Amino acid sequence: MHTLAWIILANVLSTVFSIALAAWLSFRFLSTLVERLVCVSAGLLLTVAFTRLLPEAIEAGIDSHVFGWVLLSGILGFFLLEKVALIHHTHHHEGDEHYHHHGHDALEARRGGIPILVGDAFHNFADGVVIAAAFLVDWRAGLLATAAVMAHEIPHEVGDFMILLNAGYTKRRAFIFNLLSGSSAVLGGVVGYFVLDAMEGLLPYALLLAAASFVYIALSDLLPEMMRRSRLSESLPQVGLVLAGVILAAVVGAALHAH
């Protein structure tokens, strides 16, 4: 199959699967399973970033000083984008044990569901470029990147569903609007393919920025969810699930490399 076809298929499946599963979790179950997904996602993202994307960028021959500056710029860039609300992450919802004051999420939701969807569209477009960059390395890297994107998108989309429902959206409208926002990933994949394929020198920089996005999401958004003071009986399972995500990514990566 042509690389572009793989990129489009991976982005379509990633978008549809993550949103459909997030909708099912949002409408059927909530906090317990979602919190576990957050832990596993953190391990997956960090492992793919540090053991696959960054080594590939190094092997492409990028200068070590440029490597450091691009990685730092990527992390700071995602921070700035989130500050100006071009990307948005949330995993909490009313009644989820995060101990916000009552009505916190409804208040957040009333600030507008549309800005959240627009921010998600930017974020999903970037995910599409990440998947394209990984597939241009090889199909194994592409599959790992797709799995990592799906892992962090599922709990993220659950949070979005809760905010949209609190904002007054029906379940059907929330699902359709999330799907439309998620479709920007396919556009990102196609744009990423043509730009990076035409300008091969940009590929290592794209890999660095992809790694920066994974590291930023894991360290600023996912792991802080687990950093609240809690009993040892709660902390140990969280640590175990993060390590499970690391092991899962390592095992899948080794299996794919063997083929």
C-alpha cells in the first residue's frame, strides 16, 4: 500500500476509533476507566517519544545543538499554543473526584463549546502531521505513533464530551461536532505527507516536534493528573499503569522491529 494511503487510513481509524470509544465511555462509564487510560497514555507517549521519534531524528544526522533548540522550542511552542487556547486538553468532568467546586465544569463549558472544538481541530491537525512524519520514516514508526496518538486522544475526547454535554449539546451533536473537529487529522496527514516528502530535510525537525508534543502532553497534562497527594494504595496502581504503558510501547516496538 502507498505511504499516503497508510497515512490517511491511520488518521481516519485513529479519529473514528478514539472518538467512538470516548463517546461510549462518556455515556456509559466515567472516572475509573478514564483515569486508568490517562496513566497508560502517559507511559505510551513518553516511550514512543524517547525510544522511537528522538532516536530517528538523531539518526537523520541533525546537529546536536540544533536538536536541543528545536526540542526546547517545540515544548515551549506547545505551551504558548495552549495558553492562547489554540490547543486544549482536559480530562475532568462533573462528579469525577477531582474536587473542583460544584458546577466547575459547567462554568468552564459555558465559556463556549466552539472554542474547544476549534482548539481541538488545531491539535488534531498536528496529530495528523505527527503520524505522517512517522510513516515517512517507516510503517513501524507510523503504527507506533498512531497508537500513541489514539492513547492520549481517548481520555482527551472524554473530557471534551463532558464539557460539550455540560454546555447543552445533545449526545448526537457532541459526537458529530467532535468527529468534524477530529477530521482535521486527515488533512494534517495529507499536508504533512506532501510537505515532508517534497522537503526531506524537514523530516528530522518534524520528528523532533512530534516528540516535543508527546513529551509536553505527558508532562504537562497527563502526569500532573496523578501528582495530587493520595494514599499509597492509590499511587501504586497509577505508577504500575504508567509502567504498563512503557512496557506496552516497548513490546509492540520490539515486535514490529522484528518484522
